Amino acid sequence: MVGKRDATPAPFHPRVRYHRPAHTQPRRAGTIAWRFDTPLLKCTQYFLFTRNRPDRAAIMEEWIADAIAGPLRTEKQSDGRIRHWIWVEAAQRYLRVVLLEDGETVHNAFFDRGFRKE
């Protein structure tokens, strides 16, 4: 019958926004905890903002977690931030992850075109 609602239950709650992931909801400034698929990592507002860029959207959260857990190379910047690099086989590129001074808060993550393995 036209206009009758199907008897099967809806796969989602009608009042919940499913088109916008929870990590893109507006937040207060500062460092927040962000739920990745596997671990719970802290990140900055800047990181959440740059994740929406087309070139950064392809970066998987698992790659970021792998770069933090077992980097190919690590450097400390003059401002205290820590850089980690990892080779991502699926993308055939090097991924650079920049952490804040605490060593666990993700500030930036991008494919590094200028990285040379030495």
C-alpha cells in the first residue's frame, strides 16, 4: 500500500545525524580526544580542520596510529613538536605525522613528498 510505513525497523535512529561523523561536529578550541576506528588518540582542532581537505581525507587513521607506534624515522622540531614518518604501502608514499610536545597529541598528518630515506 502506498503511504504505509514498512514494518521492518529502521537501521538508524531518526533523530541522530548520520551524515556528519561525530569527529566533525563543532567543538571547543584546544586539544580533544578523538575516537579513531581502533585506538583513542588525542588531536588538535587544527588536525580536525585539515582532515576535511581532499588530499588529507585519504589518510587512514590506522596509518597515523602505526606512525606513532613504530615510526621509520623520528625528529624533534625546534618548537618541541615531534615528527614521525612511516612508509604506507597501500598509498606508495611516506606519511609524516606531527605530534605536540607531549608525544601523543596529533597536530598534523600528511603525505610527505620531500622525504628521503637516509
